[in-house]
Amino acid sequence: MSSSNRFAMRVNEVLKAFVAERKTQMTQIAPELSALSDEAAALLAGGKRVRAGFVYWGWQSVVAAKTGAHHTTGSEIDPGFPPVVKAAAAIELFHAAALVHDDIIDDSDTRRGRASAHKSFEGMHRDAEWAGDPARWSRSAAILLGDLLLNWADGLMLDASREIEHGSAMMDAYRRMREEVTLGQYLDVLEEAAWIRQDPELLLQRAQTVAIHKSAKYSVQEPLLLGATIAGAADAQLEALGGYGLPIGVAFQMRDDLLGVFGDPEQTGKPAGDDLREGKRTVLIELARQKLPTNVRVLVDELLGDPELDGRQVGMLQDAVRSSGAVDRVEHMIERAVGQGLESLHDGDFSRSSVLELERLASSVTTRTS
């Protein structure tokens, strides 16, 4: 088993043990608090660990370069795991918090093929026949779960920072990531409402800004730089990894946009056309609107964001996006972004094995079907 696979297993072990320990502490306060830890455990049991993987390869690429293994393959350095595993686990806790809050914002019923956190809490309320509105209570409970996960992420990241020489720089990178994704999330929800009063010529640019700050930096670039910072990366290495991470992150988000409209529910774990019901003003949608005839564009604008869209209406919107040529344009943009990222990576001072793995990861996250 490769070191990277052992690392992923260790992240899973740390998360499982971490939540179990917190559950023990919480239930000493009140047994009912187990509902929070159980929901956290269920959410953390899934996922592809994309961000944890980039933390690891940010760390690995710098450490391997420092050892002088510049042209060898199959020469991963075993990290011994702490503190980089703690940082990766903290990123996964943060990601889980973001998903909980995102599902509330988007009113999403499912996540990874199961009920989203607020829907799970709603079911608990209904089954117990408690007083009050189940939907309102469940949103409150899920917000608090998200906040708890954020607190756990901060604590675990702080623990990791205390174990390394570059702990302050690592915490700065983490804080920057937290801020970026929060600002990006706000711009995302803003665009769903404010697009109608914006300059039409700027809508694509605004969608691209959301993609960069909500997802691209948070999903790829910042986890990568966090891992590299833990390893004590030189400025030139951080620049090369950042130059790789941002366009790969943008491509990652554009693939996500395609899956949000055309993805197979059995693979994505979300209903078909979920982004259409949520009214996401993505790069894909804005590219389509630019090319659609006026009457079709008006229809798209009327339907987009209607949570009650039926299968026929979703199909109409999908057909409109396809006929505009936007899918092909996005695929071309993904290909070009990956090329830009790999060019920056190849200019960096990294081992051959690290470059090969980052090339593989770039392909994996930008061609995925879930």
C-alpha cells in the first residue's frame, strides 16, 4: 500500500476517533447531544477526501524535494502522519461544516446519497412527535452542527500548528482559506438574487469570481499550500503550487457545474438538475445565456431557481444549455485550465513522483463523474 493510501486511511481513523471522543464528552453533559455527534460521524464517513489528498501532496512534494529524490518514482516519504494528518483531518471537518451549512442555504434534501443533516434532524423531530415546526427546528439544529464542526476543525488545526516549526504560517493559511470560502459563499447566494439588477455584460465575470473564491481556492489551492507550508516550502515552491492549484481548482468547480446540471443521481448522490432548482448562476449557465435566443433565455431565467421543477422542466433546461454550445465551451475551459496548472507545476522544484501524482490528481478531480 502506498504512503498516500495509508495517509487517507489514517485521516479516516483520526476522524472516527476524534468524533467518538467528542461524543463521550458531550453525552456526559446530556445524552441527547449524541444526535449531533452521530450526524457528524455519518457525514464524515463519506466523501472522496479530495482536500485531504491535496494537503498530503502539498506536504509530500516539498518534503520529497528536500530529500533530493528529484527524479525517482515510487519514492513517497512516509510522513509518520502527525501533524500533517491532523491538518488534513481538520480540513475534512471544515468541509463537513461547509456542506451542512451549504445544504441549509440551498434547501438540499440529500447529500452523498443520504438525507442532508437538516433533513435528518427533521425526520428525528417528526418521529419523536415533538412540539413546533419540524423544518424550522431542523434548520436550527443543523446550523449548530455546522458550527460545532467548525469549532472542531479549528481546534484540531491549532493542535497541529503547535507541533511544527511553521505553525503560525500554517494557521495563517488556514484562516485565509476559511475567509475565502465564506466570502465566496456569500457572493454565490448574492448572485442568485442580485443577477437581475447587474450589468448583463458582467454576469460571466461575476460567476467566475464566485467559482474562484467559493471553490477553486478552497478545494485545491489552499489545502495544497497548507500542506506545503507544514513542510516548510520555499517561496518559489509555494508560487509553483499556487499556480497549479488555482486553475485546477477552477476546472474542478466547472466540472462540478456540469455535474450539477447533467450528473447521474446514482453517482452524484444528488437529484438530477439540482443546480437548476437551486438557481445557481454558474459559469456554465452564463455561457449558455449568452448564446440562447431571447425567448429561450427568458424561459431559462423564469425556470431557474424554481425548487418545484419537474423532470420535464429540468429536461427543457438541460436541452437549452446543450443547444447553446455551453457544455463544449466549458469542457474546453477545463482542458485549458488543467494545461495552465500543469505548466506551473512543471516549472517548480519537485520530485518526479510528486509531479506525476499531482498530474494524476488534476486529471482525477477534473474528469470525475461524482
